[in-house]
Amino acid sequence: MGRQRKVAGCCLLCRLNTRTISRRLPMQSNVRVSLGADRFRNDLKDLLPVLPGTKVGLAVSGGPDSMALAWLAQHTLHDVGLRIAVVDHGLRTDSAREAALVQERVAVLGLHADILTWTPPAPVRSRKMERARLARYALLRQWALENGILRVWLGHHADDQRETIALRQAQGARGEGLRGMDAMRTDAEVLFERPVLRWSKADLLEICALNQLPFVSDPTNSDPKTGRGRFREENAGKAATTMPASLPTQVRARTAGLASHPLGHIWARRDGFGAPELRAACAWVRGGHYAPTARQTQTALLDLERPAGRLALFGCVVENRSGGWILVTRETRRSNPLIPAQMEDGQWRVDDRWIVDQPGGQWAFLGVTSGKGIPGLTSRAAASCLTWNGQVPTFDGTRLVWAGNSAVFAPRRPLFVPLKAVEAGDKRAL
């Protein structure tokens, strides 16, 4: 609210002196800036506490969203090491120049930015936006590890959330497929957080305007050749529909009752093994970022109530074992050959779970009917291990080893069960 001004008459007899006229003055810009910082500080309460002496990484593209995020972080965090990363995807001829420009503009704020340049292992001719996104996460993850950074903040906002949900809806997604982005994305070594997910694009543009923050606009964001670009073109000028951001996932977690093995399977105690534990186990064993839906999980739990229960779920095999244990392993089809795929960071993965040194050759699952195994493992646990050129590997305690090659199990997310889900019985969490 603005201050009130009292307007008096020119003399004691003037009619204006018989009353006080209240006139609204424009709110001072510094007041609005303070309110923005206070709002951001309050939103941070939904994330892990930012402790003095720690580091926080910021992914800054130079657009208004990330520039506003950088300013808000700088003016609300104290005694915290802020590190900036600018990703140059190299997909446009002037991308290197733009990255250098963003670096200069961040320096004006008193912050140093590292430029991370993506060098694709092969020419990018299809799925450019998807591959650029995966490369961005890979570069940020490696940058964070090299600089001792656990948390990296991203500038996704409420309008991005609305677009994501609308695009998924147009693709036929239902139920949990329409959840949108979470406030936190957990990788194996780095936490990617979205502290302005409840802010609108207009809110962040206002922060830039009030603080005279220059920003750039990436033309690919409005390119109608991409799904998101077409959506923005078709919905230009339309009023934004309010869509709440996904509830933030608590990072505090437990793994009690879950025993993971470096070869990618999990033993779990049947007592206390509920939906959050099953989803966490399947997500980790499968190796990716995602987990089975709540409906799939509930159906699976009913099947597991049978003493000899055994089922396939989300590419995993879940079965009751003796002594009150449950074993979760990768589902295998030994007849199907495995094709190595090169990731955006240049590494080669087999079955999206194993990082291998040498991708060439024939890859397959060991399988439960091969008559061969790995010492110390049950046949079911060994079944999802790899063979290379028909050779059964040895296990050195951390990886599979052949003469001239090796493979390490490398899930994309850690094994954790959010305490909030456990305490509240929230079937959506994870």
C-alpha cells in the first residue's frame, strides 16, 4: 500500500480545510523489491535449509527467469557461496557469443559465471530440444561435482509448469502423468531445485524491471517447430490458467529396511514395505529418474500379500523370498540383445543402467536359465547382470569385469524414501 497525503486549502477559510483528501501515491520501487525478496525468502522454507558456509549453484541462461533468480538469491542468501553456470549448447551459430554476454552481465551483479559448453558426441539432427535438455543436466551435474556443490537451482516458474501440464495432457497423459515438475529433482549426486516454481513469468519480469536487469531471449523458446514453441504461439495473448506447482518433495529420507547391492538389486524386509518403499526400490533398480504410478504400486502390493507372490512392475521383478524378505531385481529377457547407447556426456550405457568402458561387442542379460552365475549372488539377482561377447563377468566388489572391459551400475537417482510420504502415507510422493 502507498502512503496517504493530506491536502490542505490555501487559507483557513478554504473548503478544502473542512476535510482531508486521501490520495494514493505510487508504491516506491524499493518497497516492491523488498516484498519480492521477502516472498523468495519465504518460499525457500519449502526447501532444505541453506546453511552458512555451504555452496549453491545457479543455472543461468541469461533469460529473465534465471536472471531474476540470480538477483533474488544474491539478495536473500548470506554467507553462502553462490556459483553460476551458463550452458552453451552450441546448437546455434551465435550461442557462444550469447553465453559470453550472459557471463559479462552476471559479473555486473558481482558474481562469477562458468561457461559450460556441450560438445555432442555425434551431430544432433533430431530430438534437438530433448537432447539439449539432457546434455544441460549432464553438464550441470559434472560442474557441480567438480566444484563441491550439492544443490543447483533452476529458474522454472509457474508458466513453465502450466505449459508442461498442458503439453502432457495433449499427449494423452492422465492421472500422475499430469503432475508437472516437482520443486526438486534428485539425481544420484546432485539435487536440482526449482525455488521460483510458484512465481509467474510476470513476477520475474517485474524483478528484472525494478532492478534494471538486462536479459536475453532464446529464439528456440518460441520456435513453432518445437512442441513448446507451438503451444506458446497458439496460446499467445490468452489468460494464463492458474495451475499449482507440484508439492515440494522433502529430501529428508530413510532407507531403513532396504538393502541395496552395487550390482543393482535390492533386498527389503516385508514388514513395513509399503508403497513409498516399493516405488523407491523400482526407480533405483530400473536406473532412471522415474517410478511406477501409485495405482500400479497399490495393485502390486496386493499381489505381494500372497506368500509366493511374484510380479513384474516397471521393468522390475518383485518377489517374496524366505525369511520375511522381498527381492527387487531388473526384469530380464535374455533372448533380446542389448544395444549400447551413447549419452549426451559421451558415456556409453547398456540397458540405461550400466556405464561400460567399451561399448562394442555383443551384450545380453546373464538370465536365470543360463546355468551360469556369479559367486555370492542368487540366480535371480545375477540374472540382470551383463554378459559381453558371451563371457560371464567376475565381480570385484564394485563392478563387473571382463578381460578388456568393465561395467558399473549407475542409477540416475539415489535410493531414498521421502519421510513425508512415509509419515503421511502419501502415495504420490517420490
